[in-house]
Amino acid sequence: MNIKKLIILMFSFLILPKTAIAYNKAAIDITRVDISELKNALDLKIISSQELTLLYLDRIEAYDKNYNAIISINDKALVEAKKLDEERDNGNVRSILHGIPIIVKDNIDVLGMTTTAGAKALSDNYPKANADAIQKLIDAGAIILAKANMSEFAFQASSSRSSYGTVKNAYNLEYSAYGSSGGSATSVAASFATAALGTDTNSSVRLPAAASNLVGLRPTTELISKTGVLPYDPIRDTIGTLTKTVADSIYIMNIINQNNKEFKVDINNLKGLRIGIPTNFFKGDSNNNLPENQSTYSEIQALMEVAIKKLEAENITIIYLDDYYNYQTDSWFSNSLSGYLFCDSFNKYLKNTSSTIRSFTELAISPNIITDLSDYTGSCDSLETRLIEKNILKQEYKDYINEIMTNNNIDLIMYPTTKNKLLKNADSSRVQNLSAHASSTINYPAITLPLGFDKDNLPYGIEFMAKSNNEDLLYNIASLYENKNHKTPSIAPSLYEVPDNLNKLVSNYTIKMSNAKYDFEKKWLTEVQKFFRDYLNKDNSHLIDNLNQQYQHNKNYSILIKILIFFTASTSFLFIVRKLILKNTKPTKNQRKRLKSSLF
């Protein structure tokens, strides 16, 4: 990118809330790539971080007016991208996320950006430092591109409705994105970035992930620091990931976890695995009074049956669990919620921000919120004994789940993320899900993956839950499942097409980068790199076919050189052999003639 255009782009970006300058072409389709593919494209200089950042901003500009997924843009994103490009050019690549934009839910602190939690009352709430997880991402070279819309204060699961409006579902604008991390989910599904962070209190990462055909992870709560996260229920709150693939979730978790743990996948470790499925939640009965155990949407049930057969084909044993969820478990869940801690936790959080709002009481009476907080104002200065009582209920629930897993000798529990048809935006019905229950209550990690689509092309999820600190097991089963079921999420169309001949050039270039030996090959690589640098800014498409033809000519020429080298080496070897034979024997004249003719 030339300096003049960069200055124009930078100036335009600073004066507009969202860039109005659009690229109408690129050498890769950013709607179809994951983190590792982006890293390769950046390493090979097929694209720069500045260009990649602008491509994502173009998508936000083009499509977010439909989705309402973004609250604010990082106005330093291009400056950061430029710096990271320079580091890469100098051989300093911090991690696999180096130069790759990430979107963050707007209840997670990013220095220089407001943290609103979806409330306009907090529109000037600037943090004094990055959240710990954000700092880890930045240190790893990730670019924080934007803050995502969410249900205000992370209160609602059935939708992501905030002071900034309602987030729309990525696959159908009439349907809910679910909450509270709906903006993060829709952003990834719409390829505003390749991945996002959300937070999960009860089901706030996994429900939106399921509704957006994504991978959503709720980790063990201690695994990721909550410093710099605007709290709701600080006992249950945790940062989670929303990604297009399991591998992308692993890349991010390997960076943001505070135990320096490195997650790896080895599906050979799944031999003899036994998975339990709550029968009533999976199938249901219309006569059951508990919503979780009522009839399951027939298309979800059919999709689950297909998934079960695929797992059984991998020698995984499925155990059906009767009476898994009952009135006692429902009581443990509902009576152990700790939302009453919101007031005290919010007041503590404000000490590290410069918001005009300086207390929970001020927030509750602000006209710039849409959520009624009156029920929470009386819980300020809560007694610690109340939390002790709730911890007893949680332990009882945990003991119950552990007993089920022990008695049935199961390693994981699996269920559809939701059992009812996706809700429409105006529907205030209850979301029937188990995501909000055991996992969130007893601090067991869980991962949601794409299950499939119904007849209306609406996506649903399947969820696996393991015991605390067993993310490795979750990632292994998720990877196995993904290998059998994965379809790349793609909804909003690309803003440009990558021509077939350009795809071919990218492929040829990638191959040659790993084995260029001769000067003419290296010269060709230099010419292609220059082409990529100019492609977004110049009309140089006419060069593509020439470069592909030159690649083929170079390939043929290199083959010819190898043949000549082989022939020369073979001839030299045979000449040496002949001399050795003649030197160490005394052949007759006729024998010499025969020897010479046989060797040459």
C-alpha cells in the first residue's frame, strides 16, 4: 500500500465512525478462512495486516446496518496493524494471532475504548487498563478491532437487546441472535472478524454460538482472569470464545488462559469414551411440567440422532440418562444464582474507570438504560453468609452430577444446546436449554458446536460438558465431532470475488515459497509479492495469467535442469566406475571395447 493512500485511509477512518472506503477485491476471501489460513497469508505476504483490517472494516460498513452487532470501532486499529506489519517484516512474529483482528464483547475492557455493557448510560466509561485477557491478546499481536453489542448488562438469554438496539441473527434477520454475547456471535458469522470474545454467565456464549453456527466455549471459570470484565454474577461470569473452528478456539485459549496451559488435540485419547445423554431433554414429553423436559423440536431431535450415530461409528459408547433434570436440579440452579452481587461488584469495577456514572445507584436511575435495576439496588452491601448458602446448593448439585457420571461410568454429558425452535426477535418465550444449568452452576466447562440446520435454514448446536479443568477432553471430542460434521459458516456474501486464476496464483505462489532454489524462481516470487502488494490499489489483474504462465514455464525449466543435473551426475558416476574397473583389472582389447560400450 502506498503512503499517499494510507494517509487518505487513516484520515477518513479518523473522521468517520466506520470506514466508508471499500476494497472491491482481495487475493483471499476472508469469509472462508480461519486463523491458521490468515496467518499463512500474512506470513507469505499475500495480504498485510493493514489490508486485512480494512477488509474487515469494509464488511462492518457494508453489513452491520442490518445486524446491529457492533457498538464501537477501535480507531487505532490501522496504526496497530501497520506496526505489526513492520514487526513481521523484521522477522518478529509474536504468535499465530499476530496481525489478526479480533472482536470483543462490550463488557470487556479495552484501553482507549468505552466499556458500555450495552448501556448508553456508560457511553463514556473508559477503563484505566486493558482487561487481563485483552492484554494477553495484544501482547500476542492480536488487533482489537471493535466492541460487540450485547444484551444490556448481560441480563438476557433470549435476545441481545441493549440501549444500542437489538442484534439480529446472522442467518435470518427476523430471528434472535440470543444473548448475551449475540453481537460477538453475529460478528464472527458475518465475518467482521475471524473470532470474538464473549462472556458466559449462564449460557451467554453457547446459546449465541449455536444460533450462529459457531463453536462456543465456556471454560472453567478460574482458567481466564476476570479482571477488567464488567461483572453481572461474578461467581459464574467467565470470558469465552466464539470461533468458526475448534482449532481457532484452541489458539485463543492457549494465549488468554492465565495458567500458561497449552491445549492440544489427540483424538486417539478418546478410545473407550462414554458419553451420557439426558433422555428427557433430548426427546422430551409434552405432558412434562418442566420446560427442559417438554417435547423437543422434531428437527433438533432428528439432527441429534444423526450426530449420535456418527459418534457411535467412532466406537464411542452412548448412555441414555433418565430423570437427569428434575425439580430438585431446577431448584439447585435457580436458587444458587448470585445476581445480587451485581451492585457491589459493579461499584468495585468502577474504581478502575473514568465513567460519569460513579455508583450502581446512579446507574439504576439513569434514563439511558432499558433494563429495570430496581430489584438489584437493595442488594448492595450483601452479607457474605448469603453466598455461603448458595455455595452449599451448588455443591449439592455438583455431587448429584458426579454421582450420575460415576454410576454410569461416563466421561462427558452431551445434549442439544437448545431444544426449541429458534425464537423470533419479538418472541419473549423462554429458551429451553441445559447450557444455563449444570455447567454454569457447578463450574464445569462446556463447548457448543454446529449441529445442523432446520428446514428454514436456521442453525442449532450440540453441546458437550466435562468436569472442571477438562478442556483438553472437550477439545478432543469437539475435534472428532467437527471432523465428521464441519461446514464453514458463511452467510453475508463476500464484497468481492476471488477469480479462479487468482486462486491458482495464490496456490502456485504458496507452493513455490517452500522450495524455490534458482534465481529465476526467486525473481518470480518477488514479482508475485509486488503484485499482491499492488493488487488492492491498482488495476493489475491483467498480470495474473502472465504470472501463472511464468510459473509453469519456470516449473518446466526447473524440471529440465534437474534432468540435466541427473544425467550429468550419472555420466560422471559411470565414467568414474569405468576408470576404476580399468585400473584394477587387465582386460583384453575386446573386453575393453565391450566395457566401454556397456557403460556409455
